Amino acid sequence: MSTALDKMKNNCSSAWKAVLVSLFALVSVYGCGGGESTSSNPNLGAPIVVGYTGPAPATADVQAFKINVWDNLSATNRCGSCHVAGGQSPQFVRQDDVNLAYSAANSVVNGQLVINLAAPDQSLMVTKVRNGHQCWLADNNICADTIQGYIEAWGNGTSTTSKEIVLEAPTVLRDPGASKSFPTDSSLFASTIHPVLLAHCAGCHSETSTNKQSPFFANSDPDSAYNNAKQKINIDSPGDSRFVVRLCDLNVPPSDPLDTNTNCQGHNSWSGDFRADANVMLTAIQNFANGITPTQIDPSLVISKLMRVEDGIVSAGGARHEANLIALWEFKTKQGNIAYDTSNIEPATHLNLFGEYNWLGSYGIQFINGAAQASAADARKLHDLIKSTGEYSIEAWVVPENVAQSDRNIISYSSNATSRNFAMKQTQYNYEFYNRSESSINLGNGTPFLTTDPNDEDLQATLQHVVMTYKVGEGRKIYVNGQDTGDTDPVAYGLLTDWSNNYAFILGNEVGSYRADDMNNSAWKGSVRLVAIHNRALTPAQIQQNFDAGVGEKYYLLFSISHLISVPDSYILMEVTQFDNYSFQFSKPTYVNLGTNPTIGSIPVKGLRIGINGKEAAVGQGYINVDTTITTNNQVLSDLGTIIPLEKGFTDDFFLSFEVLGSNSHVYVEADPPTPAAPADSEDVSDIGVRTFDEVNQTMSALTGVPFNNTNIMNKFNSLKQQLPSKETFIGFVSAHSIGISQLAFEYCNELVEDSTLRANFFGAAPYNFNSFDQNVSTAFGTGLSTQKQAVVNALYDRMIGIPATATDNATVLSTTITRAQLMTELVDPANAPAGDPFAIPSTSTNAGNLFDRLMRSCSEGSVSCTTAQGTKDFVKAMCTAVLGSAVTLVQ
Amino acid sequence: MVNANRYHTVIRALLLAGFAGITTSYALADATSRAQAARIYDRLTGVPPTAAVLNTMESIIDSGSKSDAAYVDAAYEAMKNKNFYNVTLVNMVTPWTNEEQAVIPLDSETEGTLNDYTATVIGAVRDDLDFRRILFDDILYVANDDLLVAPYNVPAYSYSSNAHYKTLETLDVNLGGTFGSPAKDVLVSVSQASKTGGELTPAETAGVITTRAGAKAFFTMGTNRAMFRFTMLNHLCNDMEQVKDVTRTPDRIQQDVSRSPGGDSRIFFNACLGCHSGMDPMNQAFAYYNYDDAAGKLDFNASGELDPDTGTRVKKKYRINEYNFVTGYKTVDDSWINYWRNGPNKLLGWDQSLQGSGNGAKSMAQELAYSEAFAQCQVKKVFQTVCLRAPVDSSDRAKINDIVAKFKQPFKASGYELKRVFAEAATYCK
């Protein structure tokens, strides 16, 4: 692979060789075992500081140049090995005279300012490095952003000034046309690209690999692999697919005709012939792309011109307050296993990524089961710079995956689970702030910690801006989305004197708690989009400023509509950001005219829709209710934002369509939904059930005549209510219900028999005439199938079971229940005498014997006083309860 | 108290006797008119009939030659029993009044079971009101003033207490009937607004939704989405999952709904959006309502009454977690719109004579009440209550449709009379 170091090696001389020797020793540490590793390791070291002994800066501006740019880039492992006196031009880091270096920095080379203070991103120093010139890290963009940051700092004094976006018309207007989209199922992928990935990439990019490294596009499951591979495939231009370019960009010829591997990245080439391997991959992707049928755009739509996000005008968002920034991770690289500290505060605290994680296209890292860690040595600047002020802020844009995980580190500066300087943690809906201060105040683990109030549920499983500040005089504070959560530090503040400089800095896990094969013990699940450490407690206004600045890049997309209306230079402006790995956010559609003194008039606009790759997006159409008339330039059509699923990412073809725009219209008619098919018949279900609690209660009240609001009954019912059935189905009927019902039945029968009026109405009325409640059992009931016994049973039968039209009339009893004779047999008929032990559980009802005779055995046992009137009452209660608590009254 | 020894003996005796021999009942279906009458009565009231009422019903059925109309008449006779109102209706309605959908609410020991929500439904059934009115009208049923004095001593109705109904349910009176001599209705219909202590005007009431019990259950804390969800569940028989439609515009989904739960917007597209796109614009009708737990009553931001956090009449609960998606919809008033009038949920059968949009709870609740799904739902719930099962086959489904059609027609009053649905269902399942 041709790396920045290779190029440096070619271009510069011996100064680099010593550096290279020391760096090559590190290469094997990061190589993956899946193939021949050709990746060189980035230079993560701090600039090698060169002492300046030349003339003093002539002006304050030169001084500012020196502090912000020269000091950072004059080191020999930056630009100072070449662009120095006697070296390559421009000599903007010459060490003999910073004033001359200043002049060189302000010079023009090939029509381009070496440093363009008005537009730092247009500086030659920035564009050159961004295009691959001598980046000292593995990612050209990180180096370019770093240099741009130096220039901005010089130009602004601070980095807090916001830049005004200048809208420029797209240079080429393209019509939306047929466009390819990724198929929803993985079958085509499985037959084309997947076999190549399985054969050559599964050594690392598989979740089952011992050297597993995300993204896992070589998983054996084609669905999973396909999902992870999409971002690496360019179906419109297969040769530009990341899968191909990482092996070799076949559009770039070899610089050495005798070595075709030159100008190739050769990432884990399996044959050693980078171009041959790239061609194998290219063929597979071409076969995949050729198998996709392009979506034809509906010609009746009223549509704008086409735009891709990559065509948009980039806005870095609002200005952040970073005057006291000491470390910053923006996670912009989208690949690799290093998250760079881009604070420009040396030494940089770069983080090594471990375990399972995904880079986010929207900038960020999603921790699935992993960590990002800097060693104690690399993190030492945090200790030194924070202790020097005694105060600090931890700032992060985070997306917790869920609100169930507890005691998990989002950010921690610690050595293990019990020793730390600080931590930002999650416990369910709460953010927790650990801070170690004087040992008498905060223990060595930073406890007691400050937590957000659980009732406030400040932590949500969505993108949030979190800042934790600490300073003497205030103690700890937590801000979520710019707002002070109002939670107060449980302990007084103290000095940071007990901080250790021997702790590591980690995201998403605990230092020393994870193993390569299992990080679950302490892994935090979620995403970080930005992490910053400041060595001052940010003020509420500064926190609000950083919250307002947002995170990630914003693009301005100008959708041309001039061809639809009679006003030239007309556009619909959309603010677009990549929201996460699966969607773009579109915001604030605005009519913009880039002409001079345009005459706009009145342009009706209605029903705006977002199109993607040849069709209108199926979900997320947040502007279909736009209905207004454009009359002025910069007229906002909607303040709302909406998200649209991405398909290919930055190469998705977007366009806008309109129900009405000017004199154009497209009528949207939504078809009626189809009538649903008749559902299939269910299994047969019972058409009877059990009575539920109130029904049981009222049934017993109705059958006995005892009021349900009788005090004893109400007390008993309320104590039994939860034990009675609450649903009619038999399936839920259990023995506890049965016991509850029998207890309640007894209570009703008890009240019935003990109340002289009630019992007289029930048993004593004609034709039953049983009024012997003041006699003992034998007198009251007589012997055999006596009239008295029959009277009791008849009363129970007529009032509770048979409900004949007139008393004791068997002809009109309900035909679906038991007969009077059956009840007689069960309760009193001597023909059904008990056989054997009457207290044994009967095997069948026929040998159980009638209830009356079995109760008579209780007389001999002595548990019922049969020689008293109470015994008579008890016998009646028993017979009453047997009927009232039976299935006759339970089943409905 | 019961003598423990005797109690023990009787229980033993019961266990010995077993219930094996006494297991059949008139619950089983039978073609005799007396048995059919018994079953109709039992299913409608939850209790067995007396011989007297059974004789009457049998006579009605026989004199009507066992026609459906005769059974329906017999059912109306059965529904005169207090337990139709006190037990069957109370137990059917009580689960609509709490989030747990419990027939025995968690707070029933302290608060009782009967409340102004259930009482209002009972009154509407008793009076054969157009049942749709329970969702949106200025309607409330309270105990007769004559029950507020000795010997009944029911506390006066209060918008901040359930004591009125808690006492009422302990009286042995027919909630759907009369008491005393001369007979007076136990429940009387009043203007709900007149009983809210000035909290609501008639235009701001919405039937059971703005009763104290309804507010206590579903306007408490949260975002008021519980009120919409449970109204859909209890009165249109559709939970959010069943009305999920991801093709509606998300332009009224509020800011608190994360567009990327856990960092994965696919979850939003496939799940959250499907419900919130339709629910949020409807739920915004409740933007001025909240249940004040401390005061124990509904709190409404009247015209000119501004919420200190929103600076508008919109309650703070509509703006919580605003940074979850800051460019999401910010509720600014109580306007609502029904996006489900198109797409798959058009099948819910919205009333085309209504606008499908408006302001406030009353018109939104009317939108729900006038849907075909509302009528279907009431019939299905009654069918379940009376037949002890859900419809299972084409015959049952055809009967449901038949009863729905009858439900809409004037019978004893102007139509949408729920008693008729009970009578028809009991006739079918006799």
C-alpha cells in the first residue's frame, strides 16, 4: 500500500528515516491476520518540537501565525522536514526566521493562497493535504481538518466566529432519471459479491473471526453481510466502490510500470497482486450492479432537478466554544480502528478501538460491545491540563441505545472499576457524573456520584448533548441539551489534588474490565458523535452555544425549479444532514432565488415530496401538507424537519416533486384500501363460562335473599374479591377460586339461616314450611327421607336450581339442570347412604353417600352438636352451601 | 362472626360432598322457552332469575311465537333487573376506566369501583341515549339529590373526589332504576360542565373523556397519548399496533418522539412512525388538558390561561423532551386532524359528514364516535359480555354486522341504543 509515509520516504530524505524505523515496529500490532497486511501505521506521536532561535515576530499577526500555525507544523514529523529554508517551497515553516515563514504562508502558489484566512478550507496547505499530500496520520481529511483548524485559530483569534454560508448555484443541473437502488433482499448479493467477501475478508470482517473487525460484511449470514456491505458498494460506479478502491483504485495507473502495485492501497490483498484482486472484486460488484433493474421515474410527476448530498454546500454548523478545549474526538474517519483527537492540543490523545463497534456515516462510533481507549501516557495531558486549572467539562453528543443498561461508562478516565478521576455514566434514564477530588470529599472512585433525577428521565435513547462541569465553588453540574438539569452535587466541592496521572481514558467501557472475546460485563451500548474535554467549567451560555452548534456536517442542497416556473435562478433549498447510518434529515425547505433583483410574483406551491433514486420516498414525507404561495426570496416553506431512509448514502439521487408548483400540477389520488379478507374461523370455544366475582356475589345475594351490603357479607366479599374469578373462561378457573366461592357461599348461608326473617321466607314459607330451627337435629329432621328433609331440599332446589313456575312443580323446572331427585339423592336420600369412611375423598359420587348422613357422623365425632338447635342450623347451612357454592350457581 | 368449629365442619362436609353431582346448570343451551329465558336473563344480569320474572319472560317468548322480536322483548324485561346495571354494565365498563384494564382497579379499595365514567355509561344505556354521545357530549350522570340526605347520605358529586360514587355503590339500589316512593331515578343526567366547578365550559367537555375518572386514568402525567390510545382501544377496539400505517406523513409527530431510537432510524420508520403519524395529530386535540394529581381533578387551560412553560394554552406535557427531534412538530394549539381518513385506516369507516379536522377534544371525540369502528366495537364488546366469547366464525361475524345495523336504527329512541345490542346479542346466544 502506498501510504503517506511511503510518499514521504520518496520525497524527503534522511530526516524521515529515523522516524520510519521507529514507526515500523508498531505496524504488526495493528495488522489483521486475515491476509497480507500492507497497511502502514499512522504517526500518532506528538510533533517533535523544534526550538525557535530566530528573530522575534515582527508584528502581532506574525506572533499569532507563529503560535497557531508555525509552532504546530514546524516539527520535523509535520511539515518541518521539507518546507524549511533550503527545502521545498513554500517554506512556510522555515525555522531560521518566522517572519519569512509568515511571508511564505501568505504567498500565492499556482494561483492559490498558501494560507487563505478568509476561507481557510481553500488554503493550499489544506487542499493539498486533503488530496493526499504528506498526511502524518492515516486519514488525509483528519490532517487537513487539523491544519484548517490551525489556520482558523490564527484568523479568528478564537474559534468561535460563525461563518456565513454563501450559496452558489450548482454548476451542472441534472434531470432525475432511471436510478438503481439496492434490492431489499440479499439474494443477488449472495450470488455475486458475498462469495468473494467470504473467501477473502472473513478473516477479520466477520463476527465469528478471532480477529473480528467491523464492519462485518463478511458474515456467513448473507442478510447480515449485505446490510453491512452496502456502504462499501457503489452500484452506479462499481469501480469507485470502497471494496475495490481499498485494494486498488483501477482508475489510477501505476506510477511504476514495472510495479503494478504502485498507487494501490492493497488492503489485505490475498494474492499479493493488488490490481488483480481489485479486478476480481470489481467483476463481482459489476455483476451485482448489472443485476439491478433501474427504477424508472414517473413521467407525470412535477419534479425538480436532481441533487446528491455530496453536491451540497457544506456547512460546518454553528460555531462552538472551544477556547479551553484540551481534547476533541469528532469521529470523522468513518473507518479504521483509531479515533483521532482533533483538538490540535498536543500531545494528541488518539483512541484505539476494540471489540464490536461501527463507524457512523453521520460521524460517530456506535459501540455494540467494544471500547475506545487511550493509554495512561497518551491521556496524561488530561490530567496535567485539568489539574492546572482545577476545573473541567466533559462534553459529548451521545445516543444511548436503550434506557435499560445500568452503571455503564460512556466516558471514563480511570484504571479500573474502582479507581477513576472522572466518568460520565449511564444508569437507565440517568446520567451519572463521577469525580474524584480531595479524598475527604470524593472517594478514589469519584463517589458519591451526582445523578440526574430519575423522575426527570433526562437520559433518552436518542441523540443528546450532555455536558458535565466541575469547578471549585460550584461542584458538579449536569447539562442535557443545553439545560441545567438542576441536580445538585451531593457533596461539597474540593480540589483535584488526588487525581492520578496513571489512568487510561476510555469510551464505552471500563478500563481493564473487558476481554477481547467478551466485553459485555461492562460494555455501554450506544453511539458517541462527538466528545470534548475542556479544562474550564463551561458556562451555561457556552454550553448552549455548543448545543446550538449541533453535531455532524450540514449540507445545503439547492434543487433547481427554474424549468418549472417562469422565474430563473429559482431553487428550493434544503438543509440536509446524515442523521444516522440509515437516514438523512431534511429540514426547512426554503425558496431561494440566486438571481439579481428577481421578480418573483406569486408562485403557488403545494404538496412537496422528496424523491430518491427515481421514486418518491415511501416513508417520511413530511412536507406533503405544504400549501402556500411563494412571493419573496428566501421564503421558508416549512420549519419542520423530516428524515428519509437513505439507500446508497451520499450518492443517492434526490429530487423534489410537487403536487402544485406554478402552473404545473400532479394529482395524487390515494386508492381505497382493499377490503380485508374474512378472518379464518377460530377454534370452537365454550359458550358457557363461570360467573365472575360480582356476579357470584350478587347471585348468592339474589338466591338467598341476603342483601349484598350486609356488613358481614361485604367484609367477607371484600376480603375474597381477588380470590374469585375475574374472567368468564374456564381456562383460568383454579382451585383457589373454588375455595373462595365456597367460603362466600357459606357466609351467605350462615346469614340466611341465622336471620329468622330471611330463613322463614326461604324455608318456612309454604309449601316448604320448614321452621324447626329451634329444635335439635333428630327432632327437626326426623328419620329417613322425612318430609322435613325434603322440605329443605325442595326450597333449595326451587329457589336455586330448578326455578319452576310454581313451587315443587317438576313439570316446569328448568330442563337443563339437575333434577329434584338428583339433588335429593346428593343431600338427604337414605338410599344413598355413605359407604366406608365418610371423610375419605370419594372416588365417585355414588359411594360418597348423602350429605345429611355424612354430617350425622360429625355428631358422633363431636364436632357438631346435633343435640342442639344450633346443630340443625348447621345442617341447613351445610346443605345450603353445598348448593349455593356448586357449579349450578357458578356456571353461567 | 362464624363459629370456627362449625365453619370447619361445614367446609369439610362440602369437600366430602363434592360438587361432582351438582355440575350441570341451566347455563347449557336448550330449546325450551323457559330455559332460553333463563339463559338470556342470566347472561344479561349475571344472576339467576326468580320464578316470577322467568314466568314473565317465558310468557313473552311464547306469546310472541318464539320470534326474535319476542326474545328481544324478553331481554328488555330481564334488563330491568338491577344487576344488569350494577354488575354487568359496571364490570363491562370498569376496565375502560384504568390503564391496567382491570375489572377490579388497583385503587378500588380506597376509591371504590363505580365512578363518574361508569355511571355516565350506565345512565346513557338506561335512557337509551345515542350511545355515541358518551364520548363527546356535555353529559354526566350523578346520584339523585334525594340520595344525598339520610338515610342514604351519599356525598355530593365532586370533580376532585370519587366519594359520591364510592358511597353510591354500597347502597342496595338499582343504578338503572328507581328508589323511594314516589319512585325517583337513582341516576340523573346533568350538564358535566356544571359539575366541574367552572373548570370546563360545555364546549370543552367530551363525555367520559373529561369525566374525573377518565382524566385521572388517562390525562395523568405523560403526554395525554394514553387518553387517545385507550379511547381507541376501548371504543374503537383497535390498539395502536392495529392501526399502524407508516405511509402517513410524519409532519405532526411531536418533538419528543425520537427519530432514531438508540441510534437506529429504521426503528422509527418501521415502528414509531406508523402509530405516531396518525396518533399525534389526533392527540393534539387534548393539548389544553391535564390531570392535576395534587388537586385530584382535571386541569384545563381556558382561553387566556397560558401555561408558564409553553407561553400558550398548550400544556407543558406537549413540549417535553423537545430536543429529541427539535425540528419535529411543536404543538401550538388544540387543532387536530385525522390522517387515518386515508390509507388502510380508512376501513375504520369515518363519517364523511364530518370534516376530519377541528379544534379541541369534543370534535375529535365525535370523529371517533361517529366511525363505523365505534359502532362495531360496542357491538363486539356487548357480544363478548353476553355470549362469554368473541365472535368465532362467519355466522357470528354476520350476526355482529346484523346487530350493528340494528344498533344504528331507532328502536325505543333515536338509535345507537346499547340496550338493544344487549338484547340482540342475548337473543343470538340464548
